[in-house]
Amino acid sequence: METNPRVLRDLIHLALLEDIGDGDHSSLSSVPADAMKKARLLVKQEGILAGVEVALVILEETATLYNHPQANVEVFIQDGTRIKVGDIVMVIEASAQLILKAERLLLNIMQRMSGIATYAREMVDIIGDLPVKLLDTRKTTPNFRLFEKMATKIGGAVNHRMGLYDMIMLKDNHVDYAGGIEAAITNARNYLKANGKNLKIEVETRSLAEVDEVLRVGQVDIIMLDNFSLENMREAVKRINGRFETEASGNITEKTLRAVAETGVDSISSGALTHQIQSLDLSLKAF
């Protein structure tokens, strides 16, 4: 997934407006406008660091939006690094009012991104010796997906589709509404041809019988095995026999991941990478 810099800045801009509104009156009322100060970003919990590059953009956008001089930032630890309590990630030297405006947004994003990256790394390490990819999903926080997808990638997982626009995924409801697997696949192929689009097609299967139906129809790129037992998943991989990529899905956590990976699937998707995360404890302290 390539991060669009303009989209990243637009999201940060909106988040600043949400938080600051018509002014940071706490800072405006108590801190001189010309005061220049320093702050350290401190680590208070072990994990994988994520969001450093985002933090730099937050500081830039805050300065631009509120007419502060740009901050001087010295970064000591980069994204993807394992961090421990007491580490100093960066030192910021800037207008005190800029630091206070940016503080909460910077921490909110970095803490959540670091929590996601930490869990993703734990999951990836469980299957690191096997030829299988760990994929993220669309089970993300609205208007925060870009940051969450960045974090899963920093943690070592692979970004799956970003949204509904960059791939065709025919899930159970699509299949049911279309009138069956063959109708759904045929309709999707006709749609791509009629609209001149070149998108991969993935189809979800819920049983070995549906796997056989996809194998009969063909014309897809990936077969998802959703909530299969381990026995049926192994059988499905055997039947597919490399004709199409395989993706396992459904209640995948660190407790089930290894066993699923050992069935021979090509990839495993887990919504838990983004929707069951505890933020990592970071702090921004003046000095």
C-alpha cells in the first residue's frame, strides 16, 4: 500500500480542527505566544514503535495551520524499532503553543499505531518460519484506516485491500444476493470487462462444496476459506492444488494462527490486527 501524502495531511488537518476548534484557549491564556520550549517523547511501555513519520507531519501541519515557526525535531528511534521503558524517541524544540496544540493528536496516533505494530509483530513472529503471509483487513476505525494500515505494515504484516475500490471480494452476502457463486463470479467478470478495469477477484467460500463450485467455475484469483475447520482447510488446499491463491479467514488470533498457517494456505487475514488493540503507553514531557 502506497501512502498518499495529500490524504495523510488532509486527515491530520481534520483531526487538528476537531481538537482545536476556534482555539487552544488553555495555551493561549497561560503561555506567552513567543515562548520557545522543548519536549521529549518518552517510552513508558515495551513494544514496536510506529508513527514517527506521522508525528513529523503533524508538527508540520500544526505549524502551517496556526502560523507557528516550524519545529526543530531530533529523532533518535525510527518506526519498526523495538522500544523499552525509558527510551527517548525524539526531542521537539518549537513554540510552546505549537507543542501543546499538537501533543494530544501526536500521542493518540502514535500510541495506537505502536499498539497495532506491536501486536502485528507478535503475530508475524509466530509464523515467521512458514511460507505464509499475514494480511490485515477492512475492520478498521473509520477515518483512521490509513494510519492503522501503516502500522500493520510497520509491524511486518501485509496490507490487503485498502477499501472497496482496489479489489473485488465476493463475500457471502454478495454471493447470496447474486444468486450463487457462479452468478457472482460471472457478473464480476462481465463488470470488469465492461468498465475496462483490471482488478483481482477473490471469492469467499464457506464449505468444501463451495470450494468445488469455485474450482468448476474458475475465473478468480484468490479463494477465501472462511471459518473452515483445520481438517477441511487442509482438504481445501489439497483440492485447490495451487490453481488459485488461498486465504484463511475467520477468528484468527495469536492462539489459532500457527495451526492455520500449517494447513498450507498462502495467506491468513486477521481483523484482530486492528480491532482488538491496546494502545502503547507513550508520553510527551516538557523539559
